[in-house]
Amino acid sequence: ENVARMLHLDIGTALRRLYSGEVEEGLQSQKQSTWMLFSAVDHLNIAFEMKKCSNEDAGREGELSQEKLREEYINLAALNLEAGEKAISLAAFSPATDYLSKGVELLRFSNCTWTTTTETTSANQNNDHYNLILKLHTELASTLYVVGQMNECQNVSNIVLDNANTLEEKFRCYLNIMACLKAGGKLEDSVEVGIDFLSQLGEPFSLKPSKMKLASEARATRKLLAKYEDDQLLNLPDCTNECKGMAVYVLGMLFGPMVHLNHKGALDYLRLRSVRLTVKYGVCDASALAYAYYGSHLVSSKNIDLEGGHRYGKIALRLLDRLDSTELKSRTILLSNFLIVHWKEPLPKTLDRLMDGYDVGMLNGDIEMAFTCAGIYLQHFYYCGLPLQSAVKDIREYCGQMKEYQQNKELRQAQPLWQTMLNLMGEASHPTILTGDAMDQDVFESGNIGVIVMTSYRMQLAYYFGDYELAETCMKTLRPQSGGFTAPYFQVARRFFFALISLGLARKESSAKQCKAYLKQAKADIEWIKERVSKGGINCLHKLMILEAELHSFTKQKDIRQLYDKAIMTANRNGFKQDNALANELAGVFCLESYDLYWATFYLERACWTYNQWGAFGKVNQLKVKYPDILDKDKGEGGNSSRGKLNLGRTSGASTGSNHLGRRRFSSKLSATHKSLSDSIRRLSISSVGSDV
């Protein structure tokens, strides 16, 4: 065993000398250099493990003084840090964690701690040791988060917070703790940690700012920004105040939890504060986020400014290119496309960009934002009316990755959407209960995160399948949650269903007073959508046209069918297949109530065909059961019984590859890349020498 240890030690030492250029045979390529580094560290780590497990002091190490041994172990810890950083640059986070953990262990074994000094250690050496300890622990905490070891990440981060000297040194570990708490669904705790750190940075933050304070901040921010053109905002000087730069960054990390906790006033305060800090103190790594936040503020404020919001969204992306920083790229892409871009550009355009955000996040270890981008991608895929079969396949892979990386918050956001798709496809025991392959509704309701999301999708299912009592219950739960954060596209869909449900309830109501109340609710929701259409919200137009046709159907005017036709044409032209199908269904019901059997049959058959193209086979079957005399099962083109016979043409063929109709599909390729890179690095030294020498 001692011979084997000495052989590993000699090989590792020789490889390290080659890697560091101590001998003339230099390396011929970057690939050789990387191989040499990993191989040297692996051999030296094996020698260290064998030494640690042996009680013998034989061989070369036995002849060395304790101080010399300590120095060798510290040098090996530094080499493990270098190997860990190289593995991180290759997105091989699992072996990076192993190298960094070994480095920390070597420091402990050499009695080199945060406060250790010796008579023979100079001030410069002691400072080098402190920096080595700090960097090993900080990098280890970050990689532990990436590989899903949340408790260990928090433990290592707390060690840094207890021992580091400056706020700059503690910064990344505060972010790690916030991210771990958020991933575990502890949003209040995550916000509390962030606000505490902001106070230390000299930027105290209130979760309940007064209306007067918000109005004053908004006026001051508008006045400040009015002085600058786009190019001036992009070319502000760099921020030299480290505390202010870190404050902008932390404000950015607080945004997501505050959205889920529905802190409306605090959200507005955050967005205004972050952009003012950027303009006042200069550009930092998080300034692109600040512009994106301000853009989202403009599109969701009382005085809606979709054009202004789109402008600041574009400034954010341009600044991101100028900074050439990948650290916050995934987050900035997410915010721009989730909150801003969809108001002025077709919703399908966000899909490729969100996949870019996923790719960048996975490659740079921003796992939370990577999976959030993927989650919003799937949400937009659903609202675009693209085939449910494709989306179900993608979301199954996505949720599997969520479990693997322990991103529980994002998992609970995605599961209700997955089960909703299955219900629409007829692959659940009950169409309005979210229990099946994706989740168990009863178990899910006992948690906190994702319950509102679940309620929103249940409301949609209740409307699709005609359960107005459930739809109204869900709507009453959701209304208080829908007044604050209005920037995402799902808020448009939510208001759309609010209006549809209110109109449906009014149609069924026998009491004139109650009918009038429902119509008043519906008109308020229609006005909400109409205001955004008037400001240029292009993805809202067809929904507004459907609602106006439904509202006018109460008047029994002769031209109502033409209103439905215009809505159907607009939804079809813009590619929203599910809304096209719904508009046909509503037109058919209107014609049926008007005793126009010919047109009722026409619209309802076309609704079945379009729902079937979307993949909503469960909805097709519901229509056939509800209207058996009109929708003859033998001649229909929908439902499970005819799935095999139906030729979906473009939809069927395009959904099987890596894209659909030119749009990229969600892929787990980068997650697999993490694993393959990790495996290849672990095999590197073994393939060169062998595991048992």
C-alpha cells in the first residue's frame, strides 16, 4: 500500500510540474493542460487519502518536518481549488464539488483555519491562506447549491458569514442562502435574509412602503430618467461603490419571492429603487436587471405604458450584451420575455429566447433561473395553443430535472400545468380534479407554494368542462391575487377566464339583479383587457374579440355571428388554437340557443376538430356527450376513439422533433451534459494510469 501511495505521489508530482511548466516539455494544447490538471490533482488526492488512512510515516513524507507537510497540504488544497474552478468553467459541477470539498478537507488536515497563524508564517502568507480558505468555501457553497445539496450549501455559507471580514466577501454566500431558502419554498425567510443584508449595505428596505412614499419614488424616478436618452443609459460610468452595486444585485434576487408573496407595494418600491441606484451610482453587473424591472413596472403600473416598458426591456438586453456578463443573463432574459416582450411582440417569439435563458443558466450554474426559464417556456407553449402532446412530453422531463436538482418551488409551479394538460387530453379520472400522473390535488393543497397556480388552472378546467360552481369558487379565490402583479401573460389569460365565467353565470342566472351583477363583473374584466389592447397589447386582441362577441350575444342582435367569425379568424391567424376552438364552441352554443341548427352544427364540429388538433381529446369527448345529436361520434374527427384515424398534418409531424413549427422544444440535453462532463472528468486519471496501481 505504501508503494502504491508513493507511486501516486510521484506521478501526481510529475504531472503537476508538467502542468505548471516547471519542466521544458510544455503542453501542446488547452485540452492537454486540462487533462494534466485533473490527472495531477486526482493522483495527489489518492496519495493523500492513503496517507490519511495509514499510521506509517515511511517514505518521503516521513522524512519531512511537520511544517513542510503542512505547506504541501496547503499547496494541494490550492491545486484542488484550481481544478474545481476549471470544472465549473466546463459546467461539470459535481466533480467541481468533489475537488472543492477535498480542498477544504486538506485545509482542516493541515490545521489551516480562518484564524490560524504561526510564528514562522509571514503576514503575506497568512493573507494568502485566508484568501485560499475564503475562496474554497465560497466556491464550494455555490457548487453545492447547483448540485442540489441545499442543507450543505447553507452550512458552508454560514461558515463564511461567521468568519469573513467584509461585506464583499460575504456577498455570494448571502445570495446562496437566499437561493436555497427560495428553492425549498421558504420565501418569507429568503426575503428576510435579503432585507437584512440590504440594511448592512446601507440600503434599508420596507416591505410596506406608504402610498405617499411610492408616489414620491415614482415621480423622482420618472424625472431622473427623463434626462437620459437610450444610449446615455447604456453608457453610464461603471459603479465604483461596491455596496450600492451589491444592493442592486440583492434587490434583483428579492423580486421573485416578492411576486409569489404578492407584496405589491414592495415590488413597486424595489423596481424604482434599483433603477435609481443604477442611474445615480453607475452601471454594475445587475444594472441590466434594474432596467428590466423598471420596464415591468411601466407595463403593470396604474398608468399603463407598454411602449415605455418595451423600451426599457430592450435597453436591458442591449446592456447585457455590452457588459458581456453571463452571470445574470438567464435572469434578464427571463424578466424581459416573461414580463415585457409579450405585450408588443407575438407570444411565440418568447419561446426560443426562454430556451436561450435555460441554456445559459444551466451552463453557468444559475440553476434556479434556468428552470424558471424552462417553466415559463412551457407556460407560454400552453398559452400559444401548441400541441398538448408535445408539451406533456417536455414537462415530464422538466419535472424530472426539478426533482433531481431539488428545485421544489419550480416543481410545484409546474405540476398543476402538467396535470391540467393531462386532464384536457382525457388522461385523468375526473376532468376538473388535478389528480393523476403529475400530482395529487389533496396532497398538493396541504403545501403553500403553487396552490394559487393550481387554483388558476382548475378554474380554466372548470370552465372548459362546464362546472360553473367550481369555476366561480376558484375565481373568487383568485381575484384578490390578480390586482397587483399584472405584467405576465398568464394574468391576461386569467382575466379572460374571469370574464367568460361571469358571462356564463349571467346566462344561467334567473335573477335579473344577480345577472346584472355578473355582467358588471364581466364588463370590468373586458375593460381591463381592452385598455391593454388600446396600448398595443397584440396578444390580447383575439381574446377581447371573443369576449365582446359573448357580451353582445345577450342583445340577440342579428350580426352576432359575424362577431364570432372575426374572433375566430383573428385567433386562427395569430395561431392561438385553443382560443380558436373555444370561439367556435361559443359560436355554436349561441347558434343553438338561437335555434339555428345548421350553423350550430358547423361551429361545434369545427370546435371539435380544432380541440382535437390542440390535443384536448378529453374536451372533445365532453362536447360529444353534451351534444350527441349534433356531434355524431361515428363521423367526428376527435376523441380517443378516432385519434388513430385523424391526420393532424403539420401539427403531428412537427411535434416529434426538437422544434415545433419553427419553435425550439424544451430539452434536457444540458442536464445530461452536466452528468457526462462529470463522468468524463472522473474517468480522466483512471484511464491514464488505472485505479489500482
